[in-house]
Amino acid sequence: AYNINNSSWIRYDKPFLVNLDGNFTIQYNSTDYAGNVEQTKTENITVEKPIKIDGDATYTNSLAVDLELTADHVISNAVNMSFSNNNMNWTEWETYADTRAWNLSDIDGLKTVYVKFENETYVSPVYFDTITLVTTPPSTAVSLFGTMGENDWYISDVQIVFQVNSTALLNETRYRLDDDNWTKYDQPINITTDGQTSIEFYSTDKAGNIEEVKNATVKVDRTPPMITVSSPEAKSYELGESIT
């Protein structure tokens, strides 16, 4: 198992990426079936990538991205640069610049952009950065909790809970009741008044995708019917008198 910068421990099952610039502390240990636990070890690394996609972003929802290049990390007096989406098919050498517009390969998922530099005497190794392409917006579902009566009416208070299915890391869920102001969702919502309440809601993710607004209606009637007798009025009536 390992953790990065004292975050939660993760069971190691495959190589993992540290794909942001900065200083990182990797802690790790192993256990065996006898219950022996290795003393935790530590590795400190510093990452200064010569290529960054969209300012070192984790996600994007667009094939078109911006590359930032800092060849002086790895080569002096860079003259040219070349790029690839698969480390096999490369662009022609072009004059080195600090920025470059680039198109990722399509189909959502983890994308890698490779770069190499050359000066008058030397061609650098291949360097890369990664970003995850997500073009599918989150999908938000609403669940209602209460005592159901008949004809879709609740006969108790109703609690509203949202669940979100999101490929990219969720940014936030927002909602509003009866065309009121939009509010960030952070805990279940309670409907405690009788009547029909309209709910609008949507979610956004860290890739910049925005879900289309969805809506639902909550119908609450917690008040039992009350019967009153308006006729006949309370008084004495003559024998044989007709009453309604």
C-alpha cells in the first residue's frame, strides 16, 4: 500500500502517475499472509515537467488544448520541438516556442501528449504529460423519502436526496425550489409544508461539463380531511318536517 503526501492509503496493484508539478512524499509498505507488516518507507520526489497540458489540469472536456513548454528543464538552447499523441507518430520538427495549440485524440479517457526537443547538437529524450478527456456531463438522480399515500401524494414530510453519476470528479450539484434562487446541494433537503413543490437540479464536473437542468415535483398533504355538517342546523324540528 502507498499514499501521496499523507493522503489516504491505497492498495498498490499497478503503476500510478504523479502528474502534477511540485514536491511529493510517497510512503509505502507491504504485508504478508502471516500478518507481518513492513516498516513504512518514504520516497521524496520533485516534479518539474517540461510539458503541461492546459496549465497542468487534471480534466478537460475539449479535444483542443493548450500546451506549455519549458525545455530549459531538460535541454539548453532548444531550437526545435516535435509532438505525438501515441509516441509513434510524430509531427515534423518545428521552431521551439513556449506555447502550442494541440488537439488530443478523440474518445474519452486518459490522454498523453509526448514532446521531444532538439538543439544544434542534441535530441532530448521523450517527455509527456497526461490529462483525462471527459465529454459526458454528470447524470443526477433524485430520491424522495417519506410516507406515500395515493395518487403520488406523500402524507408525511419528504426528504430529497440527490445521487450523481459522474465520470470526471464531481464539481457541485445545484438546485432550486419553486423558481427560487439556485443553491449548492450539500445535505438532504426537507419539505415540511403541504402543497406541490417543484424542484430543478443539475450537476457540473471538474472537466467543465454542465448537465441539462432536470426537474421533479413533490406533492405533500399531511392534513387529514375534516367533515363538518352544515345542514341540518342544530335545532328542534317538527315531526314530519323535511330536512337535508
